[in-house]
Amino acid sequence: MLLIHEQCYEPYPIMSILYYIVIVLILLDFLWGRTLSLLNLKASYQPIPEEISDLYDHEQHARQQAYMRANMKFGWAGACLTFLLTLLFFALGGFGWLDQWVRSWVSGELWVSLVYFGVIYLALFVIGLPFEVYDTFVIEARFGFNKTDVKTFVTDRVKSLLLTMLMSAVLLGGIILIYEQTNQWFWVLAWGLVTLFGLFMSMFYSQLIVPLFNKQTPLPEGELRDAIQRFAQQVDFPLTDIYVIDSSKRSTKGNAYFTGWGKKKRIVIYDTLIEQLSSEEIVAVLAHEIGHYKHRHTIKSFLLQMPFQLLMFYVLGLMLDNASVAEAASCVQPSFHVGMIMFSFLYTPLSLLTDIILNYISRMNERQADGFAKTNGQGEALIRALKKISSQSLSNPTPHAVRVFVEYSHPTLTERIRLLRAD
């Protein structure tokens, strides 16, 4: 028999102003996402810009359009389901009910909060799993991208589930303990903990997390390694480790990136990228990545995000002990987990604004990195590489300007080529 503490739970949400604000924010967030999607669909009918007119032939362009529309329809289905479930769960007092259900089985605020978040994450995982299956084995397979077999897919999802729950429990547990010990300085101390965790992950992600999913092997001696080392010496880049990751067992899409800081830096190249590009073009891609290092973009981006995260924790701290916030979620008694759930809704407008600012700065950084590659004689090779990567992945050649402004962390392919060829 479930024991429901009447002082903590209302069977129906208390109709406060905050309650209606959250309803409106859920609705506006959904409509905003669908508006961007429709704008992108409208922009897809525009002719391909002259700079990338050779990106697709007629048959490939038709395939790209079909891929984009398949993903758009799929995205709409997922967004509509998420919107309806979230709206109904909140409107019917589900978050307050879940709080009391967890309390009927678990004691201690720390464990109540961890189990509460665990139940929500598991529910989202189960709801999202059919969508992941369809995306991987239907859409991606239909267009020739998927290389994942069922065993790999299941193994990946189990590992991701366990790893996410473990890491979240450790990080959330630390934040909750800070909250229990001090309310006045919670926002500063929690921000410090998250910052240190982010720093640790940026330094050791490739060594600790990636090997759980992919095999990384040193790039063997040969033409490509020699070409990379020559360019690294030319631009005085302290190159130590070059690794190849076996991404081809999951997808045909290619990429390359740097990871780590200081002596922990390493270059990681997808094996699919090696198959798709020439040695000169791969060097150009890495020249772009070295440009990020030379301009200290990783450090600058990390430092830039810190004040935004501090603001986020300050606002969160104001909500956790707020009785009105708890009441809007149908729970009279404030708690860390319910307060954090409500924060995730109420912070949406500020989150959108900070994302726009960070994406704008990210696009500036990408232009600088392209400029570094161009200055060091890799401009035309980078253009060829970008075209091949975009073509292979069926990228959208004409995204809508509003969507680019709001969501894109990189400039469009057309803009990058114009800048690389500018005098």
C-alpha cells in the first residue's frame, strides 16, 4: 500500500501563476522548434548557391532532399510525443505524484532525489528507444549511413545507460550534498563542482570514455602520418599522439577532432574520413583543428561558459527553496529534485538566449580556424574536404538564416567557402 504524505502532495496541481507560466513555456518551446523546422523546409526549395553548385548532381540532390524530409518528419513525431507527454504529466500533477511515490519506497533526501531523477531518466530512455531504433535501422540504413548491427546497438545503449546513470549519480549526489550543507553558497559551490567535472572530462574523455565504445589505434607510419607531421612542424604545433577511431562499424559519416589540454592533447581521425579524403585534404581538416588550438578556442570557450553556468546555478538556487515553485508542480513541500525539474522549464528563455550567444561565438571561432588553415596554404584543400564531407553526409545546402543564427555552431558551407576564397 502506497503511503502518500498529504502535506506534500496535491492530487491536482495548484493553479498558481507559475503553473500557467510553465504551461505557456512548454507550448512556446514546442512551437518555436516547429517554426524553425518549417522555415528550414521552406529554405530547402531555394536554388543551391553557386559556390557549392557542384556539391550534388540532380540525383544526389533529390536523395539529400529525401533524407532531410525523412529526418524532419521523424523529428516532428518525436517532438509531438515529447510535447504531449510532458504537458500532460505536468498538467496532471505527475511530478508531485512521482515525488510521493518515490518517498513511499525510499528515505533520505539524497536517495529520494537520486531515485527520482533515475526513474525519469529510465522513462525517457524507454520512450526514446523505439525512436533510436527507427532512426538507426530505418532512416540511416535507407540512405546508406548505418553500419551498426543489432549486437553493437544493444551493447552501446546498455553501456550508455549504465555510464550515464553512474556519472549522473556521482555528480548529482555531490550537488545535492552541497545543497544540504549550505543554501547560501550552494550556487557557487555547485558551479565549482560542475566546472571541475567539465574540466576533467575535457582532458580525459578520449582516454576514459571513448574506449568503452570504440577502438582507437595509433595512425600507422606512411604518407598520411608524414604529411600531418610535416604540417605540424611547419606551424610549430606540439604533435604527440595521432589516433584512428573505428567509426566505420557504426556509420559511414566521417570526422576528426582534437581532445584534451596541455600534454593530454591528441588528434583523433575517423577511419571513414581516411577512406573519403586524400592525405592533403585530411591535413587541411587538421589544419583547421590546429587553428582552434592556436587561437586557444577550447580554453576561451570553457572560460566563456563559466559565467553562464554560474548564472544558471544562481537562478536554480532561488527556485529550490521556493514554496511557490513546489506548489506549481503539485507539491506543497519544496525539494531539490522537484525544484530542479521546475527550473528546467522556467529557465528555457534564458537557455535559448545563452545558446544563441554561445553559438554566435562558436561560429566566429570556426571562421578563425578556417582563416588559420587558409593562411598556411590549406584553403583550397579545406574547401575540397568540406565539400566531400558535406556531400557524403547529405548535408542541407540551404539552411534557413534564422535556424543558422539560433542553432548552428558552424557557419554554413557556402559562407565558409566564400571566406576561404576571399582576398
